Amino acid sequence: MPCLFAIIGAFAPRLAFILLWIFTPLVSRVFGNIVLPILGFIFLPFTTLFYVLVASSLGQNNIWGWLLILIGFLLDLRSYSDINSGRQK
């Protein structure tokens, strides 16, 4: 089951985040309110998904967790740059 979730997360991070939010209590534990997960879902899906997974498993004081969150942020930036470069052609 974790491998299936990883495949879904790689290709559809918003779907993986919704499934994580519906079927596990991890998102509710990590975020205190509902505003930040919704904003993350809309604007930074990889970063939000990686933040929930890191904060619920490794803790927030782990350098490897923050590196994974940075990789998620770079993936989000990459997806936005791909969208913008396609419109200019």
C-alpha cells in the first residue's frame, strides 16, 4: 500500500493529499487550522504533502526532513516554470 501511495503522490500530489486527509488523521495533527492545508493544496501541493509526511514521521527538527520539504518546494517551482514556459512558445 505505501508503494501505491508513493506512485499516486509522484504523479498526482493533490490526489495523494486528499486521500491522506480523508483516510488518516495526519493532516489534522500537523496543521492546527484548515486554512493552511487548503492553501497548500491549491498553490504548493508537493511541499504540503512532503511537510505532512515529514512532520508526522520524522519530526520538525530533522535536517533530512527539511531537505525533503525543500525538494518538494523545488518540484512545485519546476511545475510552475513548466507551465509558464509552455505558454510562451
